[in-house]
Amino acid sequence: MTMNATGGEATFADLGLRAEILDVLSALGYEEPTPIQREAIPPLVEGRDLLGQAATGTGKTAAFALPVLQRMPPSGSGSGPATLVLVPTRELAVQVSEAFHRYGRILGTRVLPIYGGAPIGRQLQALKRGVDVVVATPGRALDHIGRGTLDLEELRTVVLDEADEMLDMGFADDIEEILAATPEDRQTVLFSATLPPRIDGIARRHLRDPVRIEIGHAAVRRDEATPLVEQTAYLVARAHKPAALGRLLDIEAPAAAIVFCRTRDEVDQLTEAMNGRGYRAEALHGGMEQEQRDRVMSRLRSGTADLLVATDVAARGLDIEQLTHVVNYNVPSAPEAYVHRIGRVGRAGREGVALTLVEPREHRMLKAIERVTRQRISVERLPTVADLRARRMELTRAALEECLLQDDLGPFHAVVESLTDEFDLMEVALAAVKLAHESNGAVLDAEEIPEVAPRTVEERRRGREAAPDGRRQGRAPSGGMVRLFFNLGRSAGIRPQDLVGAIAGESRLSGRDIGAIEIADRFSLVEVPQGAADEVIAALRRSTIKGRRPTVRRERDMRDRRAR
């Protein structure tokens, strides 16, 4: 672990970054580097090649983006990009581009995402004007290279992000071809969640004496994993996380909870969102003065507030006796951070609950935490509106039962007796329960939160493997899916990963959205979500697979043609 001169953990200022970048990080609320950032940034700033094993959620985008910006020549000094970042999906291309824009805006860095499904005319215009960083899916990058519109002569750095995912999607040949078109003296950075032999082969062929970094596999003692803590994770899309957090807090009804976020900005935004939803939330992060921190903790301990939203740095050393729940708003950047967070409940023999909101892309990081802690984290579906309604009714019943057992109800006899002269006793009781229920803050959130269900690479492979002869015509598509017909099959050298790569590279779908794949000699059948079928068909009409332009139609259309 990188240490600073005083013996403490390194800060961003210790990593050799220029003042403008440090100012940006401070403004964005980044308080300290994650383990991958501490280890990767110094050698990358020096221009070394790097092979890093790190999953989504460890902060690896900043780990390569910040050194790239540090070494970036003055904006507009060249016609071609200085950096090319290859990513497996359109979604990740957008995320990485947004990160580069945030970090490099003060430097005037020009960033362009290139992926299928976006108007190619805009990409051509931007490339002609000149860009500094291109973030691209391999298929679309190769398309521009073939057109002569992506000039790589001035390239200084190539980053392969989530390399194992790109190989699983069939981009191996594309990556080799792209790397062959780049300058030999370039800096090459490769990040992958796993390091199978194929990744090692790419590293041996294309990286020069690389620094090797492995994050997320440090040993954690079993007794550190806080066995008294009930650990549960919920899969949720990023856009629905505030609503999901509110739903879980309503169901769990904690006495006091702490929600961990990655940055100060995220803390402030989430605190505002939760207060807007009616919770008594307080923010705690490194940008606050000690007097502010003391007031926040006083409100939490006195019960004036019951929800603390904090960064890891700000929460260090806190011991809140009434704390019952810890919520990871994101999967922590390292298993050790997860263990430290959940250890804040379950102390001194007390039981506690740890909840983690997991975006689909963070699922592998959750598995890494399970391996290190040797404890299973139960993955559950988010509570539905019906679950919430039932839970709130339970809370009302419990409050009434406590009142019946403990309170002196004598003063209210006269009210009930006078009402029963006019109304049935059951009706009076129902009205009283209704008032109690509504006074308990039971404002029902009627919006259902969409479910997400990512699958592992191995599960996706098993789901897409065809029968020995490649034909399973009698099987209906999975629920909510439609089957697309491709006029390319085994005789054209088509493999499942070729089809997945084409669809993910040219449409808004990711590999996990694609269902079963069946490949015959002269055609293939691919399941995609029904609502995205037309977009996929339109996008692939403008693309090529294995150098051939496919004909793509809904399978039903083909059956209708044969029937006619």
C-alpha cells in the first residue's frame, strides 16, 4: 500500500498529480484515492505500461483517466487523439467519457465517445475538428480506422478497460487489429476483473515490462467479518437507487442508519434527495468543519436525525450506539472497506443489518467480497409496493398493540362511547386505525422499481450455447424476449460472441441483456428484449459481422413470409 511521508495512507496530492487536477478532485468531493488509484496512478504518470486486475466499483476509471490527463499535451496541439480507451459496451463508453469530461474540463480536454447506435455523422464532424481522448467500442473504432477518419499516428496511450468482458463478447480480433494500427512506442494500460490466459497473452504481446497490480484480494480474518451482521444485497439500476434506498428504509424501519457514498458530491445530493422524501437525513464528509460535524453527530445521537449519509473518510472513528443499519449505496472499492463499514453495527454483541445497493456492472465485485470474507451475501429482489403496504400495516398494528398494552386509555372512553351512539364499534375502530396509520407517515410510494437481473459470463455462455446441431426451433423465446433471425451462421464463421459483440457495440443493449443464441449452418437466432428489437434491427443494418453485412429480421417475420 502506498504511504505518504508522514506514514499515513497516500492522498491525491501524494500521487504526483498537477495542481489543476487536484483542484478538480477537491471540487468533485474526492477525499482520498482508492487502493487501485494509489497503486496505479504513480507508475502511469511516469509513463509505464500497466496490467491491473480490478473489478467495476474499485475506482479504476479515475486510476487511468487522471494519469492520462496529467500527461496530455496541450489541448488542440494535434489533429489526432492522444489517448484511445477501448471499452466493451456503449453504456461504459458513455460513463468513461463523462468521467474524462469531469476531470479534464478545467484543462480544456476534448473527449469523444464512439459507439454504435449514435449518429456517425456527428462522430465524423468531431473527429475532423480534433479530439484529445476517444472512448470507443472496438467494432466502431475499427470502422473509423477503416474509413480513415480515426487517425492514430499521434496516439500516446491506449487503455483496454474491462478487457475480459471485451474478449467474452468476441472482440479479440478487433483489439489485435486496433493495437496493430497504433504507434509502437505508445503507453498501454490493461484493466480486467479476471486474468485468464487470453488476457495474459495480450499483455505479453502488447505491454512492455508492465507494472502488475491486483486489487481486491487481500486476506480478511473471519472474525473481522462481523458474523452478527445480517448481510443482504439488492440489484438496482443507477437511476432508481434513491427510490430503492427509500423503499428499503421504509421496510427496515431502522432506529438509526448510516449510508456510505463514494464522494462528497454524492453525499450532498443523496442527503437532499432523502430529505425531500421525508427522511431526517444529515450529511457528513471531509468538506465540513469540525463544528458542523459535531452538530450532525449530536442530532443523530439525540434522535433528531435518524439517517447519516457519509463518506468513508468522514465516518472513521464513529461509534454510534443506536446504529442498527449500514447501507452501502455503492459496492465498496475493496473488500476491506466493506468489512470496515459493516463492522459499525453488530458491535459488543449487538445484532445489525448491512444492505448493499448493487448496480448490474458491480455484481462481480460483490462476488469478490464474498470470496474474501468467506461469507455469503444474500441477493434479494427489491420490495414491491405491495410489500411496502404490508410492512407499513404491520408497523401500525405493532404501534396500536403497544398502545393497548402500555398506555392509560381511560380519558378516551367518553369519545368512543359518544361515537358508538351513532356508529358501529367496528367502524369507530377502523377510523381510529386509519388515523394512526396515516399519522405514522404512511405516504405510499406507488411507483414500482424495475427489476434488474445480471448474469455471470458463465451463465450467459450456458444460456446461449446451441444444441449439437444448432437447431432448437420448437422452443419459444423467454418471457419479454423476441427472437431475431440473422442470415449468417456457422458456415460464415459466426460464434455466439460475434453476435453479442455486434449487438452490444451497435445498440444500447449490453451483453447481459441478450438471451439465448442458436447458431445453425446458414443462419442464427438471437433473443433480445422485445422493446429493443426494432432498434437492434435498425442498428445492425448499418454494421458488419465478420466483414459481412447481415440481414436481420424478427423470426416471426420469417415465418409469416414462409406461410405466404
